[in-house]
Amino acid sequence: MDADESPFHPAPTPPRRGLWVLVGLALAIAAAVWLFGREEIEQIRDSWRAETPHEEYLKALHDAGLAGTALTQAWIREAAAAVESPRAVELPFQEETFIAADAPEAVGYRFAVTRGQRIHLALEIDADEAPRVFLDLFRVPEDPADPLRPVTEFERGTEGVLSYEPTRSGEYVVRLQPELLREGRFRLTLEATPALAFPVEGRDSRAILSFFGADRDAGRRVHHGVDIFAPRGTPVLASAAGRVGRVEVTNLGGKVVWLRDHRGRNLYYAHLDSQYVRSGAEVEEGDTLGFVGNTGNARTTPPHLHYGIYIRGEGPVDPYPFLVEPRGRLVALDADLERLGTWGRAMNDGMRLRATPGVSGAVLQELDRHTAVRIVGAAGSWYRVRLPDGASGYLSARLVDDLSAPVSETVPATALEALSRPEASAPVVQRVAAGAALPVLGRFEDYLFVREPAGRTAWIRADDLG
């Protein structure tokens, strides 16, 4: 990693002092490796990280004297809630969200990633004037008592895609939040791909027929790689950009090539029919290194590539997770996206509000018929909705009715107050005169959602109707 890419930027020091600082840090890391585990190492690294753009923005609000305003406080609460109570999803996942300028919101998603996969986060913005959007990724620590840890070492791809390769399996949370007083529709796509490109041209993981850890020589040793079978002469490719190390011939591997990628992994290619590169060569992902064969101790087996991964401090690791395409497919957005940001209502009694989009999602609660809901997101054929009390979840889009036609009409016998929310302490929208006809659009608990005489929507207590 180049110095200007490091998340840790120490204050300038004289050259000699700077050298001792680096030596001290190296010794601290070495001691931590010996004394502790990977979690402790990552905590040490986290303590050196720079502020995230989200944190810098919040600091700017504070410096401007805006941190104590009601709107900023709501923005801060939403940011915290998005990471403390994210929605559990499985990759790949895509959702489009509408966020209004007058209602600060943040959305969070929690998902699992296996070591050997690379996470990709893509954001599309549909707004009259594109707002600044904060897209933050957090690592979930092993100890639930520890705070989530921001990830800052993204790789930036084309069209605004951010990528990150975890060093171990675990769970992560991504949070999306636009700046204050800006609104729009935001489509977030989360995907995982193999961290390394497949090393044999025209083949995929189905060509792996011998796996890591299998017995060799009647149990005297184990297989430290995977065997990928293909016809003799099939090109063998660089799985990642890097520098070619040794190009040699050995008794076990026959004609072999070692490639050290830019993440420090040593990739081992063995049993080649011939080699195509020289030691010290810089290669890009997909460049040809050699050709499939069965040299070395593979002379009695069909042509194949033995492919291994070696990581300093660990030795050989299983290459399979680095090469296999994750299961699952991205579900198309079939719900009507024009309804995002509008009100709807439950079409039937007993409609199940679910934690995730799909019939397998955990049921959060059952809704009464005509319960009013705000449509704030869409994933597949499901809407993410927010109830008037702030609870949220997913409903099947085909069962969320629009409010174009009222379900009934009510006429209050006495004057009453129409409220902005279905709660007694809510601000009054309008005083409604006795005898005024009020179309009923929906309901929530003891309140009716109506269109008051001036054409605005509001809430009235059913008990106030007389």
C-alpha cells in the first residue's frame, strides 16, 4: 500500500525519529500477533484509521453550530439505528429507497461474507440535484460488546463501485445515508464475487475435481491445493495482477510458476506442460503464465493444473472459496418504483410484515386491513414500508393498495382537530368543522387516515367522531 493510501497518517517526524516510530509500530504488531488473535490486530489497526467522510460531515455540522438542531439530532439517531438494527439480507441483494428531505433517514443491511470473496457495493442516485451520499461499511466484531468497526480500505472500480476483500469470514453492515435536507431515490446493489480470477481459460469451479486437504501417498501427506482438469495445452492464467517469482522445474510439481499478487499472496501453479513467463515479470490478471500439463509427480494422471495459495504466517490455505462463484442470483426489481415515497394500505386482514423481502422472512407482526403504511423502499416484488409508529418491514407489493379511492367516508358530529401523526401530542394540521365530509384513506390503531377539507392528509381519533 502506498503511503498516501494508508488510513494512518502520523504527524511528520525527523527521519531518524520516524524510523524509530516505524520500528516501534512493527514491534507492536509483531507482539500482538504473538500474544493475541486476528481480532486484536484489527482493533489496533482500527485505532490508527482516519475519520470517515460520514464522521467528517458530522464534525462539520458540529463546528457550524448545527449539531443541536432537531433535524441534525434526527439525522444522528437514524445513522445510529441503521447500524445498530440493520436488516439481515443475503447476497446478492438490491433495494431502491426513497428518502425525503424533511425526514432524515439512513438504511442499514447486515450480511455474511466468506473469506475468499470480494464485496462490491454499487450506488445509483435518481435526484434532481445529486446529493452527497455516505456509504459506510462496518465489520461486525466477534465480541458483541465491541462496537462495529468502519472499513476504510476500499478499492474504487468503474461507475462508482466500491470493492473490499475481507481477510476472514464474518459479518458486515453497510449503511446508506444522504446529507441533510436532500432527497432522492437511491438504488444500492450488494454482491460478492470470487476474490481471484479462475486460473484456467474457459473453465470454472466445476473443473475442480480434487480438493484441499485430501490424503496423498496413503495418508503420509495432504493435498495443499486444488486440481483443475482441462485438456493439455489449455492456457493457465494469472488469477490476479502481481510479480512472477520462481519459474522452475521440481520433482513434485514438475514445471511450476510462483506468482506473488499485490495483496502479498503467493499463488502456486504446478504440473505445467510448459511455462510462458520469466522470473520477475509483472503480469496483469488474465495474462498467460503457462499451459496445462501433467509434469512432475502427475505423469500418471490426466492433464490438470495444481493450484495453491500460500499466505505468510498461515502457510497453505484452501483456494476453493477464492475461485467458486457464490450461490444465489440478483432478484430483479419488479415492484412499481413510482410508488416510492407515497402512502399505501394493507389490502387484507392478517397481512404479514416481514423482516426481509420474501415469504421466508421472519414475521414481525400481522396488520389489520387498511392499515396505512409509507412505502420507502423496494426489493424484488416487495415493498419496504414504515408504519406510522416508526416500525418497518416488508410487505408483498401486490398486497399494498394505493390510496386513489377512499375505503369509506366519515362525517364528524362535532368540530375536531386533524393531526399530523396518529398520536395525541402530534401537531394540529387543521380544525375540521362539524358536518364536514372526510374521505377515509386508511387507519392505524385508534386513528383514521383522512383527507381533510383543504386536500391534505391527516389523522383523526375515531373516538372523536361522536
